[in-house]
Amino acid sequence: MRQFDRVLIVGGTHGNELTGVYLIRSGVFANLKQFSFTIDTLLANPQAVVANRRYIDRDLNRSFDQTQLAPDRANNYEAEQAWEIYQQFGPQSAKPIDVIIDLHTTTAAMGNTLIIDEYSPLALPVAAALCAVEPSLKVYSSRGSDRRDALRTIAPLGLCLEIGPVAPGVLDAAVFERTRSLVMQVLACLDRLNQATEIPLDALTIYRYEQTIDYPRNPQGQPIAMIHPQLQGCNYTALNPGDPMFIDFYGNVMVYEGDTIGYPVFINEAAYYEKGIAMILTQRQEIHETASI
Ligand SMILES: [Zn+2]
């Protein structure tokens, strides 16, 4: 049961996330011949890479809402790029891509994170197969967020590798190697699934999107508190009601006021200050059932 004919590996969707940029530039994925699918690579936002910025006019990874993609809407650089990429690799193109692996880094200490979208029927089985061979992998599901505007969403199966912590504009050899190795594991996994007659869904722990939490801000929009030091770096760790969340510039502590345990991710991500996100709260869920698709 062959599912995957064309895989696209993408770096530089955010121009200052250098791990993906140099993995694509180095060509390490360009000439792999051992798999049962073809591999294309793409440096998604070349002008932002040159400028060493996340983006030029707007975030490219929020520019793929398919109801908005059209040439006459292309009124800025990222909108033009999104249209071009969609034309080249999207479902209407001559050779539509089956899987996108989009390479990102984060300033948050999130280790090795795989981001999936559960509306794709293959997302959970592929995540489970990957976690079985790579126990360090955490799986973050966008479910609950109705956004469908990331670059990966133009393929039937979109996978995002989010590796951290590393600062924007920095190449870190260990992060580079971790990412390269994870991509090879994803490719091997897709190859195995291509040979399988059915795809089992093994037990899996996932962290599902629940809500975004912004910094406390003054009426001018400036943050008036910081992530509490006890929470800094504690991605994927239980945050209980009443736990310290923020601390203001005078030492006053603000606690988590939710009434259920949350599992925060993207804590203090540098690129999210402008988006009004101090962290994303997820719900941890265990998938026990074994099913096949
Ligand atoms: Zn990114």
C-alpha cells in the first residue's frame, strides 16, 4: 500500500532558523536514493535568509491559508513566496507533494518536537511509528487550533520538526546533527510505511493544543511581567493550578489560574513576543488503542 511518492524537505521557512537553512544548503538530503519516494528540497524564504530575519513582510509560516492564496492577493514578499510554493508543490500542481517535512528551531527548551495536524489521517500513525524508534521525540498536535495556514498544510501529510533550544541566527552543531538524524529517521519510517500492507497505530503520548497564554501587558501593549524562573525551560512539564507563571519587575508573582493541569510548550519563545504568546498550553493525552488504517 504505497502512500508516499514525493517528499519535500523544507528549511528556511523562517529565515533566521539556521539549522534548516544549512541542512538544505549543504545538500545532505538532495541525493538520497535508497527510499521508495523522490525527495525534493526547498529553501522557502531566501530573502529572509539573506536578511537573517524570521521574515521580510509577514510570517511565511502563517501565509498558506488556502482560501487566501491567490496571485492577486500577493501584495508582499511572503504572500508571493507562498503562492509560488503552492503553485510548485501544492495539490493543484503537476506533481503534488505527499509529505512535507518542515525544519524549524525554537529558543524554547523543547528538545526534539514533532508537530502534527490530526486532520491528516496519517499523522498519528506516523507519529507513533517515529516515537517507537525515537523515544526522545515529543509530539505536539495543533488540534484545537483552527489555523491551517502553515507551509506544511499544503501537503496531505505535513510534519514539522521543532528543535531547541537554539538562538535565532545561530548554527549549533549538536542541534544540526540532531535535526539531520531525525529527518533520516522520518524518511526511514515513511519508507517502511510505504512497504507495509497496513499501518498500525501504536500507543502514543501526544500534547494537544489547548490555548495560548500571553504576557500580562500594560494598556500600551508592553509586557509587565516575565516568565517565572520556576517555569522557564519547563516545557512538557505539568503546570498545576496555583503554580507560579509570571513574575513582574518588582518581584510580584502571578500564578496559573486555570482549573486543570496544563502542559506548557514554546515557553518564552523569542519570536512569539510579537504574536502575544508567552507559552502555549497543551493537554497531555495517551492514545492506548491499537488500530489500523
Ligand atoms: Zn520556525
